[in-house]
Amino acid sequence: SYELTQPPSVSVSPGQTASITCSGDKLGDKYACWYQQKPGQSPVLVIYQDSKRPSGIPERFSGSNSANTATLTISGTQAMDEADYYCQAWDSSTVIFGGGTKLAVL
Amino acid sequence: QVQLVESGGGVVQPGRSLRLSCAASGFTFSSYGMHWVRQGPGKGLEWVAFISYDGSNKYYADSVKGRFTISRDNFKNTLYLQMNSLRAEDTAVFYCAKDGTVGASYHFDYWGQGTLVTVSS
């Protein structure tokens, strides 16, 4: 079965750029998307179809997807961006989530 | 505005059944595929099932195949998840989620607040 792998945690200083990776076999051939989830809240879509931002998502969130890796980039990271982030793709009639990455803004 | 409101969660014994509902509003429900996604305590997101806009296509995670059934009523704007033969490992918050585009794109642009299912004797 298809798997997506994320680092368990990433740390970033306020104002710096955070990058969260998501790896999967030939992931670049599929669409990847990203969700942000804060404690006690439902997930929020922040990037879809590799690099598109839903309305209301700040421009500091961007995405890319090539070869075997999708990347979520947060530029000028703010304290409010501290959250869990999940990548997600679709393969063979199945939705797959990565294991999640806890972003710490220190 | 889009609203998804889940209900039907609760405490249930192993082997028993439970039916979840998700009332949708604020969009043309009959035009969009819908999903159920769950999250075990302290765990990540796990997709459970998908149903196409008209109910003609249904897909399930291997972990629930044969035990769970997804369905919808486009007249009532409601999504359902019938869960049978429940196991302790099914304990989770269950979210309903709207597919992002007409037809299906398999990303979720709106989520409900979730309903907690606890399987315990």
C-alpha cells in the first residue's frame, strides 16, 4: 500500500522559513495537499493540488511537489503557525495521509 | 457558509453497531463527494471512506472494509456512516469532510467539528 512519510517534528524561529517535507514513491505524479491542525480543532486545508492556496490562507503558505517529495513552506513563520501539519494524496481509490509533523515556533 | 455537523457518536461496546450522521448546509450537497476521516486519541488523521456525489461510487480504507458502510441522502443533505462490529481500535473522533471540487478531487476543503466514538466494554 502507498505510504507518505513526514518528519515527526520541525522547529523554526519566528520570522524564519519553515519547510515540511512529505515523501512517497513518485509522489510528484500525484496531487499533494496539506492540512493544518491546532490542538482541539478540526484540520484546515492550507494547500491543495500541490501549490494552490484556498481563500483565506495567508500568502506565507506555499507548496511544491516534484519527484518523490512534496514540500510545505511557511515564510515569515508566526507563533500562530505552531500546529500539526499533515500531507495527503490519493492513490488507487484510497486517500493517504502522512503521519503528521509538529511544527514548533521557538 | 459551509457547515458540516456530525452527530451520533458515543460509547459503545465491542462488537456493537453505531450510525453517524453529518448534516450539511451552505453548498449544493448533491454536487460533491463526501468523506469520513477519523483521528484516534493522540494519533494522526486516517481516511475512512468516500462516497461520490450521487452515491454510485464508494471507497473504503482496508481497516474498515466489510464493517463500515457510507451512504448519503441528497434530499436531506445528510451523510451517514454505519459502523458494525466495532473494535477498540475504532475509538476516534470521526470527521465528515467535503471534497474540494465538483466531481471529486480527493482533498477536503471543509471539515465538521467531529464526533467522538469510544468503543469500550
